[in-house]
Amino acid sequence: MRIWSDRAAGLALGVALDAIIGDPRKGHPVAAFGRVAGGLEGKLYGDARANGVLHVALCVGAAAGIGVLAERVRHPVVRTALTAAATWAVLGGTTLAREGEHMAEALEDEDLRRARERLPHLCGRDPSGLAAPELARATVESLAENTSDAVVAPLFWGAVAGVPGLLAYRAINTLDAMVGHRSPRYERFGWAAARLDDVANYVPARLTGLITVLAGPDPRGALAVLKRDGHRHPSPNAGRCEAAFAGALGVTLGGVNVYGGRIERRPSMGDGPQPQVRDIRRAARLTRAVSLVAAGAAVLTAWAVRRVQTR
């Protein structure tokens, strides 16, 4: 089917667009989806899992349905363009690495206020009481986890399921960020979003760990820590990414995190010292390297399937 070659070209163009322009400051399609999902939450919310299941089904189903319509377009150029647009819309690797570099710059300038203001761009931790070392650790951990969420996972689903996979994955991941966290309001309503996000990220997170081993500065160290510590994180997926980054960078991740007054104690991963400010730029470079390998693998996968089909 020609759709696979159009998919490969669209993925490559979408990756290039993300590398060139990143995320727009205003009018981002994912932000628009978030507003719609938030409005629907207001109509469907109830402190029950069934309400959350319905919310997720409608939001993800709508996103996947738009993707199916895009894949049914017959003109190959238009189909390629739609795949490229969807790929650009769901990727966040360029902006992720830039956010890491902004954090590094703020801490290098010893501007804690600016650094604390930037942390919410990367994660949901309370930055108010964090000193430079804790801000550095939070940044490295967020870069590791979000390299999977913002790059490897959408490319994986784009390669195997095209535009429906791209849009459905981003819908799932966005809903998890909105309602999938632990709180009195979302303990039941957000259950479906959180569990579906775990399923959608199961394979991509492990691919992220393996790609980090291949692309990182210390393959042997990354593999050793990934195998030993990857399962220790309370998340079934984030630990694989963070452990691989810890081993590749020669640092130790994990510790006490505060989320809106809620304290979580994470087990240690890695053998080196706690991350320092200088390690943030190293982590951002690793994010870019993993993103590049993942992009190449996604495009080659779609192209290879097309070659097999033509034979």
C-alpha cells in the first residue's frame, strides 16, 4: 500500500518542521484539544471511574477519528502533508530540549527565581523550596521522561498506526497530564486516563531506554543501570527512561519530590553523584540525540514496510 511511503515522507517532514520551528507560543493544536477536553470534563465530571472512562473514550475516539479521515485521503501529496502536520503537532522534542537549556542558563546565572519560574514548563513539582541541585535533578528527570512522552512515543505510534496513532497518542498523553494525577478530585475520574497512558507508553518507554543506551555517552553504564534500576520507579514506564539517562550521564536520580503539598519518595537510580547544573546541558544534548535516532527509526520502519509490501 502506498500509504506507508506517504507515511514515511510525512513523518520525516513533520520531524523537520519540529526541528525548525518547535512549538508555537500561541494557537498550538494540543492546547486547543486541551481546552475542548477541559470543557467536556466540566459536563461529564463525577467522582466515579465510569465518568472518566466516558471522558477518555470521547476525547481519544474523536482524535483517532480525525486521524482515520486524514488517512482516507486518496491524493498522496495531501496525505503526506496531513501526516507531516500531525507529526509536527504532536512532537515536542525541540521545545523540550530548549526548555532544558533555558533552565541551565538560569541556574548558570545563579538566578533561582527565574529557574523556579521555568520548572513548571517541564514538570508538576512545587519549585518554591527547591535549591539549584534539586532544580537540576528535576530538570534531568523531566528531560528523561518527556523524551519518551514528547518524542519516542508519538513517533512509535505514528510509524505503526499513522495519523490515527499520532493523534490518539497525543490525546491520551494530554488527558493523563490533565486528569491522570493523584488527587482527591481525580482519584477515580482520572483512573482511565492514567491507565491508558501507561499502556500507550509501555513499549515506547522501553524503546527510549534502549535508544538512550545506543545514543548516550556511556552505553555500558546506561545499560547496567537500566537493567538494575529501571523497574524501581513507581511508574511502570518512567523508570526505564530515567534509569537509562542516569547511567548514560553518570548521575544518580530519585529522591523526595513535592507535588502540590503531596510528598513522594522515589528510589535512587544510578551510581554517580546527584545531577549538577552542568549536567542539564548534557541531558538536553542526550534528549536531542535520542530524538534523532527515534526519528530515523520511525521513518525507516514505515519505508521498510512499504518495501516489503511492494515485493
